[in-house]
Amino acid sequence: MKCRHCQCQVTLPLIDLGSAPPSNAYLTQVSLRRAEPWFPLRVVVCESCWLVQAEAYSQASELFDEDYAYFSSFSTEWLQHAETYVATMTDRFGLTPESCVVEVASNDGYLLQYVKQRGMRCLGIEPTASTAAASRLKGIETIEEFFGVELATQLAAKGWQADLTAANNVLAHVPDINDFAAGFAILLKPDGVATFEFPHLINLIEGNQFDTIYHEHFSYLSLTTVRTVFAASGLQVFDVEEHPTHGGSLRVFAQRVDTGTRAATPRLLALLEREHASGLHSAAYYAGFQSRAERVKDDLLAFLIEAKRRGAKVAAYGAAAKGNTLLNFAGIRPDLISFVVDRNPAKQNKFMPGSRIPIVDEARLLADQPDYVVILPWNLKAEVVQQLAYIKNWGGTFVTAVPDLQMEPAS
């Protein structure tokens, strides 16, 4: 295949997770009786620009459809992150009620609700009908389209040029990363700032976070590669922050190349140097990732099979996309994990794609009192352990599989 950014031929493999259905394509009682679309799930590395990318077998419109079931507001931790972001950006860049803030991939309005509370003009861009509708219920103007140069040009012409744009956990989701980035150079005011948050590639590799690989993620990003992509699209990176979200993320700050005046910060230069020193831009850095993922799969399967033989009850918490990657890579079915609990009503009474494990509300956990609860969204472990602390009443134990198998009795 050719690289999504530089168009060079890509041949260096990173990992092959077999095949799986789209990770957010939750099943209903009706769709259980139909065949699911499964696609190969392989990731390769461009040795020219070092963009790590999935081989594409599906279209974005197939992955982010009207039934898309990921709603950001169901994570208290993520809501706190969004509220803090708005407060911090307001102070740092002197935003006022006259300022304009645009969020791309605004989901259910989880972030823009805090912008709106401050009286600022705001606009959400969200292609999935389900989450866009939830955003509008919060009183947030939301455009239901995919973002790129064409839409940015239309919005700029209508007076929507922004003082600040936010794009959280979406840069990895776009098949045409060049067109997507170039759109921000058009949408920003001359002195505007664009921020992007995405899981850091170093954490993916060194933390064995292979379950964050799924079809909705077309790219896996380092600061160095993002800086290169942005520069070719009219954006200049001037700062970066590291955050613990999603297993370790970067928040990148960018400005227009033609009009931006902010100098590169020392922490930007330091992180670029750290990436270089890690060997991130050498083929050797990516060796062994496949075998580490397979070890996780084997250890989890061995635990679940042994628990079944002992007659122990095993459930899971969090019908997350990363959980679906893990379950389908390992070939886990309802005989090993009987159900998955999730707080999101849009997922309840449905079934996990591929594994077809039923998704239920928390009442089922209390009724069945499983011996083990596997936390699939391991990045939210602290929040989940606190929320489900009551499983200690029946001697329950929490289990996480990534980066390696760990068990923790509830206390």
C-alpha cells in the first residue's frame, strides 16, 4: 500500500490482529441473525515519514454511521478533562465572549457545553447522527458532516473562522489526514490556535497497548510525524503537552504557518528529541510488538479457560472499542465472559461485535455477583474500581489484561 501522507510504498509490518468487525458496530437481536462484515486488521509503518497506519478495507462512512454508539459524556473522568481544557485554554489564549470556538468530532457536546457556559460562540462538527443529536439537545449548534478542506472553506466563508479549534481523539480516525489537517489552516483566524489530542505512539508500542488498534483508527501518531504532516498542510506546531488520558496522550498546539507568531516551546523541542532518542524512526523499534500482543492473548485465554473449569463466574465492564479488539483477537465468546456491563443506554441490550457477548446494565452485575470482572477500558481502571467497589461484598476480583494480566481483589 501507499502511505496516507507521503504516498511512498509501505512494507514494514507492525502487527496483524487477524480480522474483526468494526469495533463500534454493536449488534441487536435482529442483526444477530445476519452475517457481520469482518475486515483484516493489520498495521504497517512508513519508513519514509514514519506514519504508522492501518491497511484500509472499509470507508469512514461505514464506521461512523447513524447508529454510532460512543458517547463521550458517560465518562466522568473525560468530562473533567474537557472542563479543565476549556478553563485552561480560556486563560492561556485570552478567550472572551466575543471569541469563536469550533470543535471537530464534537461527539455529544461533552466539551462545547463548557464553552457555551462561558458565553462564547461555538460550533460542533460531528458526522454521527446519534451523538450530533445529543449535542443539539444541549443547545449546541452542530453540523453533521465529515471535516476537511471543503467544509472548512464553506464555514470560513460563513463567518465561522475560529480563535480556537479543538480536535480530541479524531486525528487518528481520518483516512485522508492531509485534507483533514489542511482544513484547520483554513478555519483558523490569522492568530488562531488549533489543538489536537491523540494517544502517543510511544505509549502504544512501549505500553503494549495493541487493543487501541481498531478499524476506526487509520493512523497511530508520534509528535514528529504529526509535525511533518501539519507542516505540509499549512500548520506549524509550537507546543505540546503530555496527558494521562487514553493510556498516555499528547495535546499538540498548532498555528497557521503564514500568520502564526508563537515560538516553539522548550517542551516541544525536548519531546521531539526524546522521540528521536527512543529509536522511533527505525525499523528495529517496532520489532517484537506482535509477540507481546500474542502473550497477552494467551495469558487471558488461559485464565478464562481455567476459571470456566473451576465453575467461576466471569463478567466484563465497559463495552469499549479497545475491548472488542481484545475479545476478537483472542476469540473470546459468551462461554468465557458471560456479559459486559456498560453505563451507556445506547449500548445496553445489544451485543459486542464479533464476540456477540450481551451488553447489560449494572443491575445484572449485582444480580449475578460474578467472581471476576474484567475491566476492558483499562485506561479508566481507577474510575471503574471506585464505581464498582461494592463487588468486595461477595469477594469479587478485578482483572485487566493490558499491558499484562493483572488481578486485584476489590477493597
